Amino acid sequence: MKVIPFLVSISLVILVYVFTIKITQKRFAGLVAMAVLIPFPTFRAFDSIATYANDWTLFYLLSLYLVYTKWPLSPISYIASVFSKALSAVYLPMTLFFTWRSNLPQNTKLYITLSYVGVAVAASLGILVLGADVGGGITTGGLTFDDNDFWSGFTAMSYHLRFDYFLLIFILPLTVTLLLASRRGIFHADSMLVLMGGIILAMPLLAGITGFNLHPYRWIPLLVFFAISVGVLFSKRPIKQV
């Protein structure tokens, strides 16, 4: 039961390396991203646990990588991520932002967007027809919002990731540096900001809307994109073509 989750985690580390190279065109940036991700205590705590496997993060990052390589397969990987962990569904706006900030042809961006919108519409219709309870009653008319749970959700990051000192200390300086890098024309610096910000916001929304308890393993995508963001900073020149 530990072998498959461990292989998934290894695949995630490798994909972080490959993905970072793809968006920076620098192998050293990929090595930096790997070196930042692997030591995180939270990542190592869940690298071989079957109950909280990293497959949903792997599939989601793969969907972004496929945007550049085999875009028709990107929605399929995204669907696999949602089936692995429904929380991935709220990452859709981040995926669309990443797509439109890429340097792909406009027609390709439009096709990717339409494919994702089609997936979202088909999934919504399927849920309504089947009457499935997804997200703590959201799809069955049980939509509520508890502002206390929402605001307390922001505090969860501080104690869930309390052993990930590097992230807690440098996430604010990294955010500022990414903003400056984006202004200098470093490709996807702004996309990394949106991805990290979206993941941070998704947790309080999950708590506020569903009342679900927040768990540390749900921060794995944040660790992944934090590591990739550090790698992006090692792009010494503006990236014009990926």
C-alpha cells in the first residue's frame, strides 16, 4: 500500500523538474525546484501514505504540462485530478489563466478553453441529473457560507505548515520577487502567483462553504508551485518561446 503512493510522489518530483524546465527553458531551474520541494517536511510526511496520496496533485500538474505538449490530453488529466480529489475542481480558473498567459497560438488557447468549459458544463449537468452530493451539500441545495470558518481557514496554513520553515519565511519575499520578475518579462512569473494565491484561497473557501475540516496534505500543491516559483526566478532572461 505504500509502494504505489511512493511511486506517485517520485513521479511528482520528476514532473516538477520537467515542468519547470518547460516553462523556463533552463535545466538548472528544474534542479532548483526539485531541491526546494523534496526537503519539505509536509511533502515527505505524505509521500508514501495511501490514504492521502499525491496523485491528484500529480494529475493537476500534468494537465498544465500537457497544455504545452499535448493539449487535447490536458482536460483528461484534469478530470483524473478531480476524480482523485474534488478540490481540484476549484483550480479551473487558475488553469485557464495559465493557458492564456502562455505564448501558444490564440487558436490553441481558444480550443483549450472551450475543452475545459465543455468538461465543466458536462460535469455540472451530470451532477444535477444524478443528484449527487458533491462538496458537502453544494450540489444538492445545501449551499451555506460560514464566515467564521472562512477566516479561520487562513490561519490553518500557519500551523499545518509550521514545520516548513522555508516556505513560511520566504513566501512573502517570493511573492514580491515574482511581481518584479513579471514586470521584467519573466514568463509565467504571474502564473505562479495566481496558482499559489488560488491554492491559498481555496482552503478557506472549502472550510467556509462545506464546513469540512482542513488537513495538511491539501497544501501539497502549494509546496509544489512554491518550489516551481523558486525555479522560475532562475530564468536569467525573459522567456519568449516555450
